[in-house]
Amino acid sequence: MDVTPAFRGSEAIASGRLTRGQLRGPGYLSLFRDVYVRAGQRLDLEARSRASTLFLPSGGALAGHSAAALWRAGCSPAEADVEFAVPGGTVRAQPGLVVHRGALDADEVTMRSGVPVTTPVRTAYDLGRRPPRVEAVVCLDALARAGRFAPADVMALAARHPRARGNQRLPEVVRLSNPAAESAGETRCRLALVLRGLPEPQVQYRIRDRDGRVVLRVDLAYPLQKLAIEYDGRPPYKPALDDSTLRRDEIGIALGWTMLHCGSDATHVRADQFAENVARRRGLW
């Protein structure tokens, strides 16, 4: 990410590089107490998290959604707060910053591009214990894929930290996890089906032509019913499919498959309707 590094305002003033008035002007933006960047930069969660390490205490690490952002897991809300895990009371929460207190074991922290972060497994353990259930599974899927570990590996951390809040949620989250999904939307689409009683679909299924050649790979599939489901993330105000998607659908339809699509609203407000539509298409209920 090509951005000007964050800096401590007090240091810039002490060195004479900037005046207090300049810092308060339109050219600079305050991210945290005494932490500034030039105005006009892209300040996504990863950028804000990196900036916050200017006051990350010794023994601390970026955690939760901040760690997930640095692992490029693709499961964290863009507006999520920065998260610290710190061993003691040397830093306090402030607007835009959540502080989790408690020592981390040595094998639960690593360096990522020069920044201390919780490991993918520890990050998944932390996010997998938080409600709501669907988003916990989304995070476990994404981090298991990014960190190349088995979802069940988080249970070893639950045994290591038996009194941690939310441990009781982990077994179900692990049971529902499938890191073969290639995006958070695919996981939400799959869960919209299985949490409403439909059979578990196959993930990243390869459709072959009559000569056995792979011609399509679809996000979700019920092969016996020849029903394919693609997550395309279309918002409700954009119902039309693009030309490349239509061409893919034509290939599947020519081979006798029913091609369905899951937009972003189908995993939230219309999840019940989406699941019912899938079930009726091929008699899954």
C-alpha cells in the first residue's frame, strides 16, 4: 500500500517539522491520540492498524479484525475498530481502538511485514468465539484458508484457555466451517442453505463435459441434482448478470445443469427466500 507513514504529532512539533496549527488544519488527519497521517489517504482497516502500532506497547500485538486484515483474510468489516492484545494496563481504549488484556503465549504471536500480530490460528480462535455465528464461521473459513490450517486446530487453543469467554461456541463454528470457500460471500451463501436444513453442498465443484474435461468450477453444487450455485455479490439494485456470467451459465445449462446465483442480499435479508428457492428447484426438501 503506497501511503505516507503515520507519525506522532508531538514528535513532529518538537522537531520543528510542523506547527500545532498545521496539524489541526485540513492537510492532516488525526487517527488516534497523537497519531496523524496526511489527509486524502486511503485509510482501510489495515492502514489504520499499521498506524496504531506507533503506540503498541511492548509484548502487545494486533489482534482480532486488525490481525485478520494484515493476514489479508478478507473477512473483516471495513469499518471495524483497530484491536490490540496487550499483557497489561499500559494502553487504554480510545475511539477507534479496542484493547484486549491478557498475555499471549509465545507461539500465538508472529511478525507480519514488521508488525506483531496474532497468528492466523489465534486470530481465528478469537474471532470464532464472537457472535453472530455466521460471521464467526466466515472468519474461521477465511483465516484457515489464509493460514493453511485445519479449522479444528482452534480447539487446541480452547483447551489451553479453558476460561475464555465464548469457548462454548467453537465446536459448532468448527463443525460448520469449510475453508475451501474462496470468499466471505461464498461462506455466507453456503450457511444460508445449511442453517435452514438443506444438505451440505459441495464447495468449488468442477463440472465436466461429456468427454470428462473440466469446463466450469462453481462455488457450490448439488451434483446429483445438477444444481450449481454461484455467489456473485450483486446488490439488490443491480439484478442483471454480466456477459461473462451469462456465458458461464450457458455452458452449464447446455450440460443439463440448473445455474442459480446468490447476491449479497440473499445472505442477509432474503436468506430464507433464497434457501426455499434452492430447495424447490431440485426437490432438496
